[in-house]
Amino acid sequence: MDELKWGQYAFTQLIFMNEDKMKKKNGGKKLNVLLTIKKIGINGEGIGYYKKKITFVKGALPDEVIVCEIVEETPKYIIGKLVKVKEPSPHRVEIKKEFSESGSIWFSPCKL
């Protein structure tokens, strides 16, 4: 695997492995929190703050208000999983699905 795909794979596996730990820690309940994303991290994840602790959420954009599930909590940071976007960012673009004449689906590029 190339380095970028490996990093995405490792991040995804980390989320799934730690979901079970957080459920046990919270008595089997999922902990969903409301966050405002302030900026983008070096790996493309959204960065917000929950109880004054930095929180990384994959798939979130700056200036969005989101609901995220806390997957892992360490003394220095929190990793969250995006559940719902309450207020989308003006930078968020909808993906258009288009059909070719052969009937296959392809995604058109976004205009920047």
C-alpha cells in the first residue's frame, strides 16, 4: 500500500478498534457530542474542541457544526467519528452522480 492509503487504513482501523473500548468505558452507551470545527489538520481531518481538548473528526470541514461520536479519548486528544452535519460549511460541495450512455455511474469533478 502506498503511504497515504496506509494512513487512511490505519486511521479507520483505529476508529473501529477503539469504539468497543469507549462503549465499555461509557457503560455500553455511545457518547455523541456537538462540535464546531475550527480548522483542518495536517491529515485532512476536522479539528474542534470538546471540554478544552483537541478533537479530530475525519470528514468534517471548517465552520461546520457537527454531531460526532467519541471513539477514543486520551489525556491529550480525542478522536471522533462523524455522525451528522448540523450546519454545513460554505466550502462543502455536493457530489453529482452522472450516468454514461453505457449505464455506468461516474462522478463529475467538482468546480473549485
